[in-house]
Amino acid sequence: MSAPQTPTDITPTDAVAIDPIRLAVIQKQADHISHQMGWIMTRTARSPIFSQSHDFTCFVATARGEIIAQADGIPIHSGGGGFALKAVLRDFAGDIAEGDVFLLSDPYTAGGNHLPDWTMIRPVFVDGRFCAFTCNRAHQSDIGGGAAGTYNPQATEIFHEGIRLPVLKLVEAGRLRRDLMRLLLLNSRCPDLMEGDLSAMLGSTRIGGERVTAMLADAGVDTGLAYFDALLRHGEARMRAEIRTLPPGTYRGEDGSDTDCFKKVDVPVRVTLQVREDELVFDFTGSSPQIMGFKNSSLANTYSSVYVAVSTFFDHSLPRNDGLFRPITIIAPEGTVVNARAPAPMTMNTVYPATDIISACWKALAQARPEQACAGWGKACYGLSSGTAEDGRFFVMYHWHGSSGGGAVKGRDGFQCIGLMISLGGLTLPNVEGYEQAYPVRILRQELRTDTAGAGQFRGGAGVDYLCELRVPTAHAIRSEGVGRPSGFGVNGGLTGAPGIMDVEDRERGPMPPPQYGIQHLGPATIRVRSSAGGGWGDPMARDPQAVLADVRDEIVSETAARAVYGVALSADGRSVDAGLTARLREAPL
């Protein structure tokens, strides 16, 4: 067994000559390892949130806690993963040995982003040397607390949100600490799911560790570690080059919410962006003080949100490693919604205010380079239902199928029903048939809403009309940020997407208007979500008439809107564009 080590024992040499082709190969190898870890997770986890929806992220890091690969999963998870790694290195300095595995979640003490995301961290040893970490951050089905399914909209402090995990050594020298495992399972309403899911996380990091060991052994440990450092330097150099293409100056962006989860109130997220020669400074001074409800951000989550905004705005070929973020400084005043003080609740933070932070950063970046602007995604207006199925099994079901539309970018329409913006499509929407097999539900409708997508040269993603029948009594935890006001903002002349609407009808008690945030206790009921839509990019009158025709035929745009908003007239049979009338409409729009 290797003696406990710290990263100072394994500082790589700078004497290795770096071959750029080999550097690219090693980056691809590290990325592929994170994909392999993800495949293992989806094939072995018990919870549908993992096996179907992929609400987890795998990443590989150096022994100093710097991420070198995060190619598989949800972007909001991994951008702040370095905080968790640094917490392990801090709390177990000199006590990290071969065969150990760590587990953590707490956003205040352990570098977590929010409590449901449990991070499994496995140190990797090669020939007795501590060389790397393999990690899996996964959103658990249930962690106790005041509401089933990890989201408690009524929480006013973090103690209402479930078990808090400091950095724990779940596996010590290859032996599972069964006392700790029993404690974890005892604090979940779904212990059978959690036991299988934690085993899947252990398996994914173990296989990832074996692959990293093989990669380093093949290269030679000193050479491999030198290439790890080179990957980070390459990411930094690429990002500095991107920043130098922006005009230096000061730019501002603002987004936010209209509720603190209990009452209507403005909750702004404001950012001032300074573009220096090859550096970016994001200053959130002026943002809302922390709020009563569970939409407060941890520092790790705020960093991750900024990183998502930056990495999506610039060249998509940039490597996704921590070197990318070395030129970025973040100022997040303590006591605000972007850096809350304990014991503020924060389970919702990976969605809100994360989406608000990303949107504010996008708006500021767009002022520096308008043609690269990202339109806003529609904010979510669905929740989750939990209860006991007919067979006596406790279940937690996310109404993913009521997801909103994505925002457009130059050259591409917004995605339809794509899930949360912070996942950027990494969250897989399960098949309806699979849900009906797994849960006591029948999904009666899931179709795109007409005339909801933000119009533009490239239009936003449409909202959906989703109707679900629940056969058994449930607790319905509601988080309807996108209800009531438009949220998918347009850019460069594009229009804003439509807001969302949610309706609930109990079979016995009739219509029960849901709160924007809260918990409803229902008998058998139906839940209807008409989700919000994404914003458009550019002038709608510049949209390709053939694309408008396709949208009309797909019932995303009505003939009336095609003429009035896009200036496109169709033939009498609706099968083609009336080119002459379209030209006249676009010269003098109605």
C-alpha cells in the first residue's frame, strides 16, 4: 500500500519537450475516459435520473485539483469541481492513500454547488505515486430534508434541504466504510436507489482511475504529468488569444428573478465585465442580497456559471479544462444572491440563479461582440411529483417533458424542449413510454406550442404543451421560474419567447392554481405545463422564407404570424412561399 501523499510529492518536471500532436491525443484520451465513466454510470445506476436523464458529470483532474477533462455530463456540475477537489486536499492533507475514495456535497464547507449533487472523488496512484483524481458529481434522487426529491421550495435555511456532507472518506484503503454507507442510506427516502447509485459512482471512478493509470503508465509517469500541465497551459493560451480579439472596455449585463420563492420581489443579478488585454473580470457588485428562498448561489456554483457563459460564448473548440479559466477573475460579494452566507438555503442554485448569472454574463459579452450573442433560453416551469406507487414503492418523478425552448445563436435556431439551460442539452429527456412504465402516470400530451418561439432570423426554440395524469396521490414540488413573464430574451433584433403557464387539477377538488414555488399535496390529478420559449437572434424579416414555411407546416408558426412577424406569405394551399407577395410585405411590413 502506498503511503499517504500530498500534491507536493508529485510536482511534474518541466523538462519534457511537448509535442503538439501528442498533446491533442492525450486531451482526447482524457476526454474519452470521462465518457467511459459516464457510460458505466448510465448502465449501472438504478435511478432513472441517472440511467435515463444523465443528471451527472464525470471529470478527470490533476493531483493538485485542476480539471483536465470534463467531456461528459452537465456543464454546471464540473465548472466548479475544483472547489471540491481543493476541499479534499485541504481536509485530508497528508492522508490520501491508494484505495481511498472521498464523498462530499456541502456548499459551505466542502466545495459543493448544492446538497443533492454528491461528488465522488477517487485519487489515482501509479507505481505508488499520487498522480490524479477521477470524479463523478451526481444529483441524488433523495437526500432527506423537508420535501421528497431533493427540492424543498419551502426551505428557508440549508438544514431544511437534506443531509449535509463534509469531505468524507467513504472508502479507506480499498474497504467501504459500511457505517458511513448505512448513515447515508438512512437519510434517503429511496435507500434502494441510493445504494445502487453510489455503487455505480464508485464503479465509474474506479474504471476511470484504471484508464488514467494505463494512460500515464504508457506515456511514463513524469512525461504524462508534464503533458497534464501542458494541457492546462494550452487551454490558458487559447483563452487569452480569444480574449485579445475583444475590444477592451467595460460592459454590463443584468438578469434575475421576480420572486424570492415566497413573495414577488425583484432579485437582480448584475455583472460588470472588464475586458483587459488578455483577461476578463466579472464583478457582481450590485446584485441582490441573498434571499429567503432556496435560490441562493454558493461560490462554487457562481464560478461554474460564469465558466459556462464564457466557454459557450467563445470558440467551441476550446479545451474544457481549468487552464481555460486562469485568465478570468470573479468578484462575488459575500452576502449576495451570488455568494450567500450560511445558513441560506440553496438547492435550486444550479438552475436559478445559475441561469440568471449565465444570462447576465452573455448580455455583457454580447456588447463586446454582438454577432456572437446568445439569445436567452426559456426558464423552467415544471416541478417533480413524489409519492407511493400502486405496488408500494416510493417514487420521485421529474416532469422533464415540460421543458422549455432554447435560445437561438447566429446560424442556428434554438433547440426545442431541450431541458434546462445550465445543461446545454446534456440532460437527456426520457422517452414517454419509459416514464409510463416506471411511474404511476399517463402522459396525455407533449407537443410544441404554436407562436411561442422568439422570432428572429434564427428563431428560438418553442415551448411545449405537456399534460400528465397522476394515478396516485402525490406531493408536487413546484419551481415555476418561467411562469408569468417572458424569460427567453431576444438579441440583435430577435424577439422574446413566450412565458410559461402551469395548471393543476385534482380529480376530486378540481382546479388548484399552483404557486410559483411551493408544494401541493394532491390526490390523483393532472398537471399541465405550457412551457416558456427561447429568444430569437436577428431581425425576423431576414429569416429564410423557406425556413418560415417549414415552421408553418410543423405548426411552430401560424400563417398569420408568418405574414405579420416574418413578412412571409404562403400560397393558397399553404405548400409554398408566395415570393412576390413576400417581397412586397418585406418592403413594407404590415
